[in-house]
Amino acid sequence: MTKKQLGSSYQSYLKIAPIITIILLIVAAIIIIFVFKRAQKFPTQKFTKKTWLIILIATVLIGFINFATVPFMKSSNANVEALQLIGKNNIAILVIFSVIVAPILEEIIFRGIFMNWFFVNSPLISVLLSGIFFGYVHAPFGTGTDWIYALSKVLLGIVLAGVYYRTKNIKADITVHFLNNFLAIFSGLAISGVILL
């Protein structure tokens, strides 16, 4: 929910937000442990020069996508305000969630599981649907949707899916996702929250 939707309850929500966040992090950690055990079946290889080159190209491409879309996004949306709320209450939690939890959990789900279980013989469809699914989760399509924000998340998801398809290494995806969120935080963009997660 956004600040506007919460209305007079916003201040009360600020007080309980850290507790809610901690609980969510614990739940996320449990899910990660469970899913990561399953993820051992996913193909992983040692990083080669080619892997690092793909990671570099993907990171630059994502940076371009962010640069091209952020100026046209709405000033606020539910995902942005949720991140701002976490940051205001505890920057450490924001960093842990954005840089560590989100990249691991999301890549295992959207790339590791989705792309290994669905449309395995149709890589193009798998990449596109993985990106759309990723974008929808971050910005559900409907009334009031910031379509530029949603588009940026879909494109981010497609790039990450492309990395997984090219490298067949879930760790490469996690690295790209990590770099995106890390650079966002330490460039000051975490305050706005528009290009995280």
C-alpha cells in the first residue's frame, strides 16, 4: 500500500514496519534455504572470461534501461514507497534485503525454477515469459500501474533471463542482479527506490 492509501494510519505503520520487515526477512531466509537445496540441481559452472563478459554486458545494458526509463516513471508507487519505508526505518535491512536476499531468491524462482520447468524446448518464449512474470510481480498490471516502471522491470527480467540462457549458470544471474541493486544503493538511488529489486 502507498502512503496515500494508508492515510492517517501511515505513522502507525511506520512503527510496526521494522517488525514486519524482520519477519519477512526470516521467512525469505527460510524459503531461500529450502529453494537453494532444490537449486543444487540447476546447472552451474565456474565463471569463465565469457561468463564475466556476459555479466559486464548485461550490467551495462540494465544501467542503460534504468537511465532511459527512470525519468519517465511516476514519482511514487507501492513498490517504491515500500522500499523507502524500509530504508527510513533501517538502512541495514534495506541493504541486506536488496543486495543479498532479493537477487538470490528472485533468480532461483524466476530463472532457476521457471526456466528449467517451463518451455524448456522454447528458450525465446521462456526468456520472454520469465521477464514478463518478473515485471508483473514487481508492478502488477492494472488500474494505476506505472507502465514505465513495469516496463523497466520486464526488460530487467528479460536481460536476466537472457544471461541465464547464455551462461546456464544461476550464479551469473545472481551476480548481475546483485550488481544492479548494489550500484543503485551506493549511487544514492536507493532513496527513491525506483530501480531496486
